[in-house]
Amino acid sequence: MKKTILTLFFSCFILTLYSQNKTIISDLDGLTLNIGETFTPNTYVSNSDGLKSNCNNIIYYNKKGVFSSATSISVDTENGSIKANDPGTHEVVAICIGEGGKRHSRTFEVFVNYPKIKKVTLKLDDNSTYIGNYIPLIYEITDELNVTRTIDYWSTDIASKYFSKVSFSIKALNDKINIDNSNNILAVKNGISTIEADFDGIKGSINVNVLKNPTSKIELVSNNENAKTGDVIQFKALAYDKKGKVIENIPVEFSFTGKSFDKSNTASGLILQDGRFVGDVAGKYVVSARIGNISASKVVNIFKRNVKREMNTVGTGLVNDKHTSDFWVFEGVDGNDYAVTGTWGADGTSYFWDVTEPS
């Protein structure tokens, strides 16, 4: 009898697992669109036997735009269609809501073609380029739809779209500028040089005047040398010429390196180009200021803030079938307190909690 019961139990267990082995099938898979094109997906759920079942409700959303203003792929919730607005590879999440509210989700990559490039313009934010400076070139790309996209030195998101999908090359027309295999542009000799960039056969160029560096010495000063995590330290770089006179309005590049006091952690911080520095992790940091081939450094210590506070559990809200990747607590317009959990870690589900009286 026991053997029969166990056999039935394991048979039911296996059948349950087997029946739960379902996946979403959609013609979103491998989809390629042109900018401005609208597409209505056909989506259903299939088990491992290939048995198809329809969804009571299907939800689509742009994975980057669930709680943001991302519009690269927009979704019409009325008819379930999607529209391509920006070129590149984008992620669209499909959620199938079946019998009893059971959900299945899957993320699909949708590629939006790049319009043909019509014009390339190269620019510099600062015309003062000295020997030893890396040149932060700005690319303005105008396509056949007359949309201009700017790729600057730090726009890695936009840059990756173009440099990974579009034929690109860049060169300097003489030896006053050196361009390495990663397309970093370094001024090496004084004089005028021309930089030429080619995007899919469309060329743009800019003349760059490389100047001799008037800086002989940099004095790096700060308002603090020992601070706590989160404190902002203001650095100022004073540039001097050979006669010891201060050079005014010369561009300075700030950077930092660091080492955490805790060997199991890595140093982390942020420095802006106006000299403001903040350390996120306790450790020893070396802040540097650079003008061309002249630099100066200063060491600062960042200590733990050690803010501790006891917490008491006053209420519990249980969701035992979904993960959460977000936890946002805020005051509503009605004066009550609310919280949001869930989103993409919960298959796109969001849970709103009233935590005004959590007990």
C-alpha cells in the first residue's frame, strides 16, 4: 500500500513539473523593424510537448522603460502593438496571464535598423588642446530622416549603438595627433592637424590646433584631506608657467584611483571636472589633476560614516511567489506613505503598499 501511494505521489509530482514546463513563443523573437514601423506581435504559451495554449491577457513593455521615460520601443496598451523609435537592439518583455492568473514571461531582443547616414559633423567643446591631452571629440550624426544624434566622449550608450553596428574609421592626416586601436585621440606635437571620421562612407573632418603646454607646475589644493563616505571634497588645480605666474582659465582633467581599507571590497567614488570628489567606500584615494603632460596628485583618506540604527519590525507584507528588484518608499499627494516593490524582477508585476500605518 505504501509503495502504491509513493508511486502515485512521485507520478503526480513528475506530471506537475512536466506540465509547468511552459515557455512563451512569439514572433518578437529575432524581429527587425525600421524606425517608425509598428508591429502587432502574435504570442502564445507552449509546453514541452508543443501543446499550445492561449493567454487570457498579454502585456508587452519596453524593459528599460517600465518605470522610466525610455521611448526607444513604445507600446500601445490598447491594441498590444509596439513601435520602433530609436535604432539599435532593444528588449521587449512579453507577459502571458493564463488560467487562475498564472503568469509566464520572456524577454525578446528586437533590432531596429539604423537609417542611412546623411551627414557627419565633428566638434570640440574646448578648442584649447595641449600636447599630451586626449581629445574628447564629439560626433554629430544626421541621418536620412533628418534626426541628429550626438555622440560625445562619455555617451557610451549611443556610441555602442553606432560603433558596433555601423562601419566606422577615424584617422589623423599628420603625425601631430596619434589615434590608437581603441580610437583614443592623443595630441603629441604642436601644430595644426586634421581629424577625419568615416561613418558608412560619409565623412566629416575637423582641424585641431595642438598648442605647446604653457604649464610648468600644478599645485593641487583641497578643503579637506580626511573625510567620511559621502562627504564632498573640493579640489582646485593652480597651473603655473615657467615664470611662476598663475595661468588662468586653462582646462584641467581630474581623475582618481583608490584602494579600499577593507580588502574584500573595492574602492569607489566620483570626481567631476570642476574638482568635486566624493568617496563611496572607505579607503585611501589618490586624486590627480592633469594638464597635457603635466600632472599633480594628492592623497585623501575616506573613513566609514558608521551610522547605525536599530530597526524594529512593525508590520509584514508577504509576496511569496515573486522576486523584487525595486523598493521605493514615498509620500503620496494625499499625505499618506506608500511603497512600491516588484517590477522587472517580478515579471513586470508592481505591488503598491500603503505603509502609512505599517503595524
